[in-house]
Amino acid sequence: MKMKDSETIDEYYTKVHELVNQLKAYGDDIPEKRVVEKLLISVTEKYDPIVTTIEETKDITTLTVTELVGSLEAYEKRRSRREENSLENAFQSKLNMRSQNSNRKEENFKSTMGDKKKQNMRPCRICKRTNHLEKNCYFRGKPQCRNCKRFGHVEKDCRLKGNHQANCIEENNSSDQLFYTCNSVAETGKLHGILIVQLAII
């Protein structure tokens, strides 16, 4: 008789105990030592670590069936707790992964829908952007400068108006200076190639 993988120690010991009682009823004398040995060799492989420990640390000739079954049941409970914990952890991990995946899908869906709405939306007539309606435009009712095209001021108050004219004058002056610099460097013979390239760019 061998223990099945699906059986617990308690179930298996009950079967062994009934068999021993039947044999005793027929007149056979079965010592406790023989029952202990039978239990040790007939349990499934998952009990091998505890069986090895019992065989190495205890005297099998004096070991009772009750002590052996108690040790095997304690091992079985400890093992089942570990399996439950690992199963719980695996289940929890799977749930976490599912919730993360569903969150990502939801975010992707929302961003896709948001992008489609922006693409389908007409540009605002005030600021020409497509991410809002004209009635919600931040610049609604604010003046727009004709010079720089920015909102919040008019042309006469524009800070860039004077800058624009100064930049043009400065550009004209700087090209003359650059040409003069090129000529003077060309005459001395230093960095002749680099300055010609710079002159060609302008």
C-alpha cells in the first residue's frame, strides 16, 4: 500500500490503521516498529526531507506511531502554509499586472480620444490653437499687437518695435565690419580660410 499524492497524512494513516486493525483481528501480531517503518517508506516524495530528518535524528526502534504521525502532520501544515502564501503572492501579482494593464489601456484610450478631439477641433479664431474652443480662449478680449502679434498690448506699447528697427541697423553695420575684418585678416595672412567661409555664409 502506497500513499497517493492527493491524500493527507491523516487520511493515509487512517487507512493504514484500519488495515493494521483488520490484520490484528485475523490474529496477526504487528509490532509498532513495523507500522512506523511502513509509514516512513510509503509516504510520497514531498515528505522526503522530514523522513530523512527523522531517520537521522531519532531512534526508529523506539519511535511511536503517534510521534511519527505528529511530525509528518506538522511538516504537512508548514508546507501547505508556504504553498498558500506563494499561491496568494502569485495571484496578487497577477491581479496587480491586470490592473496595471487595464490602467494603461484606459490611459491610452483617453489620450487617443483626446488627440482625436484636438485634431477634429477647428482652430480658435483668436489665437489659432486647436486645443480649446473660442469661447474658452485665454486671450479673448485682450488686445493683440500688430507688430509682434502677441496678446496683452498694442503696437504703440510694443517693446519689440524699437528693437526690430535697431536690429536692422545693427545688421547693416555688422556686415560692413565683418567685411573690413575679413580684409584686414586676409592681408595679415592669419585664419584666412575660416573667415572666408564666414563671409560666404553672410
